Amino acid sequence: MTDERPTPNPPLWLVMLAAAMAGGMGWGIRGQYGHETGAMIAGVLVSLVLVFLFCPGNSSIHVIRAAALGTIAMGFGGSITYGQTIGLTHDTALIGNWAALRWGMLGLAIKGGVWIGFAGFFLGLGLGGKRYRPFEMFLLVLGMLTAVVVGWWLFNSPHDPEHKRLPLLLGFNTYFSDHWKWEPGVEFKSRPEIWGGLWCALLTGILYATFAKGDRLARNLALWGMLGGALGFPLGQSLQASHGWNKPQQGKVTVSYDGKKPVSLLELNAEAPTRYDEARVFPLNNPEGAKSMVITWDHQGHNSWWWSIDNIEIADEQQSLFAENFDGLDLGPFVSESESGGDGTDWTASLPSGWTMTRGDGHGPTIDHKVIDELQTNNETIAEFDGWTFVDPASWNATAGQGRDRFSKGTGVIAIADSDKFNDKSGAKFNASLSTPPIHLTGIQPETLVLRFDSSWRQKKHLMEPITRYFNWWNIMETAFGTVMGAVLGLGLWLNRRRVAVSSEPDVSPLPGWLIGLLLAVHVSLLGLVEFSKFEWIDGVYDLGLMMGLIPLVACVRGKCWPYLQLLPITLLPIAGKTLRALADPINPSVSWLAYFILPMLLAVTLAVCFAQKAKPAGEHPAFIRNALLFCTWVYFGLNYAFFGFPLLWEDWGGRTPNAVLFFIAAVGLTLTALFFSPLGRRWQWKAWQRDWD
């Protein structure tokens, strides 16, 4: 039986913003804790936000159950391995490999879709007004576990990397982790995947809810969850991949005396402004007793950057010891189809006598592997820009443009390291150096030599570089994952708000207390063993997310106290334990135990038990959801802030500071929503929180 309540209609902007803040903060924090239990942080925050906004005035136990179900289900996808899938999009060896990028992003969409699809499905199942009995839930999860085995067999087997056998379906590759076809000859640890099994499990649940129960909200919210995950995972990773593909590039001038370790004379990077036409002068500080020296110009880069030099001279106050302007080189016509505008005396790769050009690690086109029966390699390069080469400035500008004609000091023939043009084919990376022949120093007085050369340096710094240089990009990626996921899930529930039909009727036959106590003892014991013991056998029993969720799901649908315990102490337990394990002070462990474990767990248990005891047969205490949201927001923020090392805004920024700031903003936003927004009145009120206690 459901109430004849008006359709919940919270402001769409608030739904999406609050869910985005909850998802971004929760998933960003998940990155420190990992896997199933870490994902439940995002689950509890997003679920509490959504039931708070969409169940105004409904203090039923079923509202709390819906939030608990969404929390549990958010952990199911933690069984998926996606670290190597992310690697396909930004690993150093694969930067520029568009096929690997596309394959990695497709894998992230598939894995993200099923992960968040579970959360949407079970949250919708709790909000749709359909009653699920404990034994019915047990059979449903059992059927989903069976589907995992079938789906794994279809999509994720065989997995035998030792014999070069990885998953195929009808001859098509279905493996989205590290693969020798992406990086031939590289040793890596191939990870088994389970995404196919989880997709089959999710589809099994959707089919049952749709046709056996007529639960359209569970079906629809599962689809919106799939969309949120399929969009959120690739969009979040696109930030990290963009950074990986556009890492800071550099130019460097060094001098080496008598073959010893080079000494840096000049370093150019994103902080060095573009200088199209500049005369550079550097004292060489040649040491006493040095017999020879070599000057080297080194450039590493890819898109949008280049460096050209000309008119090199090494001299002391009395004489010119060495000079080179490259004008003695014979130039020929462009040979690549991509280059045009020359006059037949355009370029050469031939070096002046005694000079050397060295291509460093990673230089050249990224291999474009097509995952078909045989490995196919694309080795196309632009020969005219393959390392340091020598060009006529007019021909260079004719084929490349973009301000290259502004190097007015470079005349005749100039030396160029044009990583921008080299990157145009095959996403090639540039890493090459140009060195003078050994220059003899016999008879030269120490610390008298000076290096002069003309330079055209062009860099393109990202507008956000002053801030993004502090980013921990993995954490930024996960925060973006959660932000998109939360916003889309909130949008999906808002569009299906007419299907929210949570019953206000009390339980007809709740599970007895002794059974809840027994299930609680078993679940907490197994959870502790999975997270903190070294017994390998326990992973085979309880490490799969769906298996870990079996007892909580069954206990939630009719257990009187379990939803309270699930939202607060059960979800918190592994997070507090992992924080303690990471930060425990070996000298004074009692303080660590008190701050990171005992106090958070004591508060969580106290809140859960107190509100459960205040509950009446006709309904739960209306203040619980607000207070649970406030507690979860700040306890997870606080534990993660400690994990980050307490970064302060006014101190020197590190890789954790930007995310700490983002999480603080999200925590404040969620706090303001919980304290001052009235879902029933659809307006902000100064004492909205107080009305729940009246």
C-alpha cells in the first residue's frame, strides 16, 4: 500500500547540484580506500541526498531502506578492475595511440555503466513502492550471482595470458585491460575481468523487477545509472588523459666537459614565455684543466611546441673558438606528401661535419595496433621533422605557418626541432637532441668562454596551468567520475519523480531481532576478514561485491534496525579501519585509535541506535535523514582530510590540496542543503532543520 502523496518536485538545479557534490566528493574519497567498500562512500552520500529531496514528509522505514539499498549496491561494481583500462588512455607508452585511447574509453563506458547501473537499480527498487520479501531478495541475488558466472564465461573468458589467450566473443576482443597487442614485448600483469558477468547480473535484476514485480522505477533508474556511469567514467578520465597527452614539454641546453655529466645552461618549459626571435648569451664557466666540451640542444615535446636555432658561436674575449650557421648544408625538396609550399631547396636531415643527432626514448610515432587477427603497425612519420633537421626558413613557414616566419634572426639554413609538425601524423612524440662536435679547449683560459646563439622558442601553456600544476590527476579523475554520475542519477530520478511511491505503512512481519543479530555478526566478521586479514580463502568467499551484498540486502528489506546500521556504522567500519591502518602512529597508537576509529565508530553506532529506538510503529524519526547526511558528509571528509595529511590552503600547495578544497566546498554545500532546505515546502528556510524535531 502506498500513500496518496503529492508528486515530489524538488528544484532540478538543486537535485543535480547536490547529487553532483555528493557523488564527486564520495567518489573522490573512494580513490583513497578503493574497491567495494570505498565505493559505498559515494553510495551513501548520493542515496541520502536523493531520498532527502524526493521523500519530503515521509518518515517511513522504507525511505531509510531505499538509501541503504542504494549504498550497498554502489559497492557491487568494486569487483571490476579498471586501473589498466584507464592506463590504455594515458600510459606514457600509449600517448598518441588513438586506437588504445578509444578502446580504453569504450571499456570505461562499459564498466562505468554497469557499476552505477546497480546503484540506480536498487535505489529505484527501494523508492518504487514494491514490497520485496527477504526470501525473494535472497533468490533474486542468488539468480544474479548465477548470471555473473554465465556472463563471465561468455564475455570474460578465457583468461590465460601465459599462452596468449584472452577473452573473445564470436571472434571479437572483449578484453579492456593491458594487452600485448597494445604494447608488444612489454611484460605486464594481465588482470582477469568480470564486467560481462556483472552486466548479466544487472540485466537479470532488471528483467525480474520489470516483469515479475512491475517495478518501473527500478528499471528506469537502472538505465539512468548506466548512462551516468557510461558518461561519467570516460568524461572523468578524459581530464587525466588530456593531461597525459599534453604533459609539460621542454627544451634544454647543456655543456659537457671531457665527457663528464652535462651541466645545464638553459631550461625552457611551460613557464618560459614564447620568444619567436631572441639572441641568447650564456657564460660557459669552462673549468680549469678541461680539454674539450660538447654543447647539446635537447627538445622533448609533441603538439603546439617547437624550437629553432641558428648562428651558434663560442668565443672568449679575444677570439671566436667555434661557429656554425648551417648555411653550408645542401637542401633538397620536401619528400612527404603532407608538406608543401617549398621551392625545391627546403630541408635536409644531413648534419654538419662532426655534429650528432640522437633520438631519445619514446621518440617517433605511436604504434597504432588494431585488435584483429594479426598485429598491424602504422610507422608513418614526417621525415622532414623526424628529430633535429635543417630547413630554409621560408619553406618551413610555407608548409607550417603559425608564426614560424617571426624568427627573423634565423637566415639561410636553420636547425629546427618541430615537435608540433612531427605530431601531426600518428600522434608522434618528439625526443631528440643535437650536439656539436667536441670543441678543443687547449690554451683557453678557464671561465672565459661564452655561448651565443639565436633562438625561436614557442610554447603553448594551458590557461589553467597555474592551478592544474598542483593536481593529483588520478584524484581529479575520480572526483569528475562521481560528479557526472551523481548529476545524471539525480536527473534520472527527477524525470521519474512521479514513480516515487514509498509506502508509509509499517512492516507487516519484520525479521526477528535474534536473526538480525546473527546476520550482523556474520556479515561484520566476514567484512573485517576481507578487508584486514591475510587469509586468501576469504577473498573467494566474500570479496565479490554481489556476494558481499547478499546478507545486507536480505536484512535490509525487512530488518528494523539494519538500514540504520548499514547507513552509518557498517559502511563506516572498513573506511575507519583503513584510515587507522594507514595513519596509525607507532609511537602513540592510542591517539590514532581514538581519532580515526573509536570516536567515529562510537558516534555512528550511537546515532544509528538512538534513532532506531526513537522510531515508532507508524514511522521513523523525521530528522534521521538530515542528521545521517550531515554525519556522513563530515566524517568521511574528516577521515579523508587526515589521509591527505591535513593540507592547509594558506600553506604551500601539494597534489592533495586542490581536491581537499573541492571536497570542502562540496561538504559545505551538502551541509547547507541539509540544514536549510525544506523539501516539503520546496524552499530555503533558516530553521528548516528544527522543524523535524518539533
